[in-house]
Amino acid sequence: MSKMRCVQVGKPGAPFELVERDLPRPKAGEVRIKVQACGVCHSDSIAKMGLFPGIAYPVVPGHEVAGIVDEVGPDVIGWPVGTRVGVGWFGGHCGRCEPCRRGDLVDCRNLRIPGLTYDGGYADAMIAPADALALIPDDLTPAEAAPLLCAGVTTFNALRESGARPGDLVAILGIGGLGHLGVQYAVKMGFRTVAIARGAEKEPLAHKLGAHIYLDSQTQDVAAELTKLGGAKTILATVTSGKAMSTVIPGLAVRGKLVVVGVGMDPIEVSALDLLGGSRSIVGHASGASIDSQDTLAFSALTGVRPTIETVPLEQAPEAYEKMMRNEARFRMVLTTGL
Ligand SMILES: [Zn+2]
Ligand SMILES: [Zn+2]
């Protein structure tokens, strides 16, 4: 194979186009990945619409990539041809900036992101720096692994670093692309897990995912219900509404944390008294570095956590993207190359 297909965006707001390109070759420190599956994420709209400075158009979106190393550049150790690997939002760090020097790789000031700062996984192949790679366990198919490299690591890492301990009350706000994984991880980590969503019709799904308790935010006062249960040590906010996040804050336990991983355009509003009384906090959590993705994949393989996916062939990327943007995907769209 000397050519590959890829789905690119020519300029901000332009339609996706399926094009053929020469197969790229890895340089020092890089590998080429034969892409088997790539998840379609809401953050792909950043590349599609040009919401980020410094995107080099035309760009191939996609930062939930699962495949196989098929060529290794010079100076790469430990990632031989044939290794099953994934790449997520974390697409490489500089190693020189202050956060990197402190070991905080995901907050690198020069963070590289596949599908934005270099071509991503809406393609038959892509080039990635070796430090962005995560091993995929045998038990996960490429299509299952792909969404775990973004939605999975985001929720898994936020929960395991939240400070909640086994048996603690943990609530997941929202049961969508992020939340349906968050609920499963919370249960498997041993938390007393509350799923919060809008409408009674989500209750069977919440229990199917393993939630012990379901709260319907349309008919119940969620903060009051959480308080009755003793208060939540962690509320993982996966929704895209600042208002919805604001209303649950009084349901936090003493020293409870609202951990924000969903992106809303409206602000989160909080009364100072709700923070002071009980020493509560609101924190943001970035997804994680490649080793966190690898941990996420290993934990998922071990415990049976799986994303709910709908797979379509690579050439249907435009339709998959539109379906995801209309919030009609249940829950993650995944492109497959057939390789
Ligand atoms: Zn993503
Ligand atoms: Zn850095």
C-alpha cells in the first residue's frame, strides 16, 4: 500500500472531503499506525469549524484512534511493528515546559493533539509520536478501544483522581457519550453510584449500566436527594450545561467535589455559602496522558466496561459527524477502515 484514504477538512467550516494521499513515513521518534478504528468526538468540531488557533489546514480530524504499528521511525524504542496501539487527545508533550518538567504531561504548554496540531485518525494511516501511544489489550476490539481513548480516559481518570474511595457516594451527572462510561467506571471502582439524567425513560439504561440509584432531574430535586443519601463525595459533571452543573452543587458531601469534564457554553454559578459550608470544591479535570489511556484500556478489559458504539465505514465520516452533532448517536460513533 503506497496510498491511503483520508477524510480531510480544507478550511474552517468547509465540508469533509474523502481524498487519497501518499502513505506518510515516520520521522525520528514517530511511528506510523495502520488505523483500524477512529471515534467521532464532539471535539472534532474544533477542527471542522476552526475553533482553535494554529490548525494547519487541510487537516484530518480524529483523536480516538486504534490500530497497529506498521512502520517505526528512527530512535523509537519499545513499539515494534505489529503492536496494537491507540492515540487519544494527548498527542505528545514537549518535555521542556514547566508543567512537563513537573511531570504534568497533559498540561504541557505545547501539547500536541492529533486531528488538530497534526493529522489524525479519519484515515487509513496516521503518524504519531511514540510518547502518545497506549497499548491496547487483546480483549478489546479496535472499535471498542477507540472511544475509550477520549471519553473513556476522561471519565476514568477524573474518577480515580477525585479522592472518592470505595463505598463512597459518587454521582454521574448526564448519561451520554461520557456519562455512560462514567457510570460503568464508578460502579467497577466500588463507588455507591448515582446516575442523574433528564426523564424517567433513562432509568432502565442507568440500571443496565450498573447504577445503584437513579435520579430524574426533571421531576426530582437532585441536590436534596443527594443530601438525603448523605451527600456525594464526587459529582462527575459530564453534561454540557453550566446551569445543570450549578443546581447539583448543594448535593455535595463535606469536602465533596464537583469534577467538571463536560464543556458547556454557559457559566457554572455557585453561591459562596455552598462552597464554604462543607469545604466543597469545583475542579476541572483534563483527560490524561498516554499512560492514563493505557490504564483506562487495561481497566476496561479487566472489568468489562465497554462503550456503546455504532460503527460506520470511514467514507461515511460526514454522516457520522452530523449524527453525533445532532446528539442522535447512541453513544459513540466509530469509523472503521476495514484494515
Ligand atoms: Zn474526544
Ligand atoms: Zn511541555
